[in-house]
Amino acid sequence: MPSFLAGRDIISIKDLKREEIDEILRLTDAFEPLADKGSDMLDGRIMAALFFEPSTRTKLSFESAMYKLGGSVIGFAGPMGTSVEKGENLADTVRVVENYADVLVVRHPLEGAARLAAEFASVPVINAGSGAEEHPTQALLDLYTIRRELGRIDGLKVALVGDLRYGRTVHSLAYALSLYDIKLYLVSPEILRMRKEVLAGIRGRVDVVETDDLAGILPELDVLYVTRIQKERFADPAEYEEVKGSYRLTSAMLSRLKPTGIVMHPLPRVDEVDYDVDRIPQAKYFKQVRYGLMVRMFLLASVLGAI
Ligand code: NCD
């Protein structure tokens, strides 16, 4: 029986039901050995990476995932050197590239761009970041990390810290976490509070506390998820100046974190997590990268109908 994801787009985490997310997390385990030794599961299949916005890990992670499964990759990073520079619109780009590839992975600065691409494409589209809106595959790898490191998601106390207004990873992750029985702390300066539409989507489903006091809640936390202030998305540079450096995690502060608590970050980090935190056993952000590769291997194999 083909995977429930065969032929499907992955545009918003909200398109997935809890049982489906649990299934993704469970089935990803099987890709751990394949991340080391490789496989020919996607031999002859082609992934197009259409990245209209900068990316290091997401693009490389998808590319590596495809290669490790025996597939091939085409694509671009930044519209420079492509027909987009000549004024080609996204719908046309998609209708051209779908002739060359079996799956499209799209990152675009505009919200709604991945959804639009999926409407025009006849092959599956995976959203690798749509403006400040969503980053569903990051949310899946974040959940996978929590489940792997702590053995469960239900019953935990999770804090999302930093730029909750412009950070797309925390939007997708908040929606996903609201499917579980957790307590969610949203920690940010006033002007970077969680978007109203996300709050409206999760309130009532999960116990939410908004605060700017990280130190006060730190000892309670099972998961501390830190994010970068998204400088490039601020309309007003003065506003960025006001909030930059709002939270800066040090290993001294983290001595108050439970021994079983974990520190996560989608990366890239700028100055919100000190380098000395890397040495504490609770720091899991580089493990997240590894788990992300496995999750994306699973997703590509699934949407392409190989499992
Ligand atoms: C994030 C992104 O692009 O939204 N990076 C990532 O995909 N891991 C986070 C960020 O840029 O701060």
C-alpha cells in the first residue's frame, strides 16, 4: 500500500492530522540507517529545488536527502541567472520545471507562494519556507527531535523564544504542537509576539502562556526552542535595533534548566545562543540537523510513492 503522502503536496503543517504526523515521526526511524549507508529507492527520480530566498541547511538537507536515496537534483538558489530575472512569474516557472522534475521543493519570500506553486504544479510541491508564514518540514523535524530526545511529546512544557512574529519555523511548530497535550510558553519582546492568526488557531486546543520573562519559567521547561530575530523581515530598521539581542542564552543561565530539558534552534544562530552552550549536554541543535535529513528522506520517498 503506498504511503498516505504519495502524490501529496506539503504546504502547511495544518494540512496534516495528528495521526498523520505521528505516522511520519514513527516511520522516519527506518531512515536512520539509510542516512548512513544510502539507498537506491529514488533511482531515476529528480527533485527540483526552487529557492527564491537564501538558504544553507534546508536546501542542502533536501539535496542530500535526495542523493542519499539515489535520486538527482536540479535547481537554483536565488533568482539570479534564471528567467525570473527576466520577469517570469512563479506559475510559469512551475509549469516549466514540472516537466523536468518529479517533485518541487520551493522556498519563496512571499507568503502563499508555495500554495500557488502547488496549484499550478501537477507534481508534488514541498514548501521549504514561505515568507514569514510557514516552514512545515522544519516543524516535522522539530517534533521528531523532541520525540527522539524525550521519548514523547504529550505532557511536556515547551517554550518558543525570540521572534514569534516573523519566524516561520515557530508558526508551523506552534500549530503542530497544538495537536498534542502540552503547555506552550510563548516568550518574546512585546513587538515580536506571536502572530494573532497563529494564536487564534492554537488557543483552546492547547494551554498557552505569553510572557517576556524567560528566566522565570526556565526551570520548568522540557523544551527550550530559541529563534533568530529575523532582521531581513523588519519593515523598520529602528524596530530591529530596539529588539536585537533581546535574549541571549548562556551556559550560566542554562544551569537552571532541568538535566532532562533540551535546547533547540532551527539555525542559523546569530547571537541568541552563546557558543559555550554547545558544550552542555542539553544542547540538541546540531542533532536536529541530522534528524532533519532523515525526516526529509522519509518525506521525499513518501510523496514520490517509493514506500
Ligand atoms: C530558518 C528559516 O529559514 O526560516 N532556517 C531554517 O530553515 N532552518 C530559520 C531562520 O532563518 O532563522
